[in-house]
Amino acid sequence: MKLPVGMAQRYQEMAKCGQYFSRLAQRLNLTPDELDSHLMASQTA
């Protein structure tokens, strides 16, 4: 599959972001919903 110019970099960044949050949830032993709540609480705190 060939991506339009610039899209490959964008998808690469999205994948890195997904890996970061996946590892964070695993490290904190949280479900995806709990991670959302945790991030929202720390953003408003």
C-alpha cells in the first residue's frame, strides 16, 4: 500500500503515540477507560 506524501510520517507518529499510551496503561495497571479518567483528572488538577 502506498501512502500519499507526508501521510507515512503522520501514521508513524500516531503509532508511536498509541504505543506510549498502551505502555502507560500497562505500567499503571489501568484499563483504557481508567486511563482516560486518570489523564483527565491529572489535566484538571
